[in-house]
Amino acid sequence: MASAAPDSPAGLWFTQNEGSIIKIAPCGENFCGTLIWLKEPDGLDGKPKSDTLNEDSTKRGKPLIGLEILKNLSADNDRWRGKAYNPEDGKTYDITFKVVPDEAAGDKAEIEGCVLKILCKTDVFTKTQAVPKGPSPSP
């Protein structure tokens, strides 16, 4: 018996700690995710934050907003498997993205990224219906 396809990752997702939003949409046969909102979009110099640590020097200096963060998410049993770029360290990681439906509290997604298949970290994204207006207000 074939396993069911994973729940679609398409939509707007708050990253852990709600510091940013990634929009996941179809790209070809797979899904990709683009950074579309940052809680703190500007650096200390008042200019929009840019990708300064990319291992590919030709990609450095691009604005973080609009950067493709998730690449080639393809179905793999009950989850999606692909790559995630982390602008905080300039590296790309193998990840899994599993949608966890929750009608009461809102859908979540468990994202696990690994280095060398042994050092793994799991984050939880929360699905949102809208992008906040401007940076989030301080609590």
C-alpha cells in the first residue's frame, strides 16, 4: 500500500520566534520558499539587511527579503525533503519539512536541518494567513 502524499507546504510560514516569514509556493515539480518579511528588516546602519555571509561570493550583498531560502522541496513519504539556505551562517543544509495540521492552534511545520547527517536541529514554523504591516511592534 502506497503511503499518502505529505500535506502541501504551500503558504506563509512564520519561522521560529516569528522573526521572519517564508512564502512557500510551487516551483516546477517541487516547492520553493522565499523570505518575504523580517521583523527587523534593517541593519544597525539603517539599510535593508543583505546576504553578507553566502559561501558563493557572487551572491553576497543581495537583500535578504526576496532571497530564496528553501529549494527543491520534493515529497518523501509523509514529509518534504530539500535544501535550506541559512543567511545567518551563509551555508546550505539538507532539510526535511513536515506539515503538522492543527485546526485549533493553526498548522505547524517541523523543519529538521542536518550537517553531515549527524548534527541535526529541529525548528517549528507556524502557518499564518497574512504578513504583518511593517516590522512587528515590541511587546
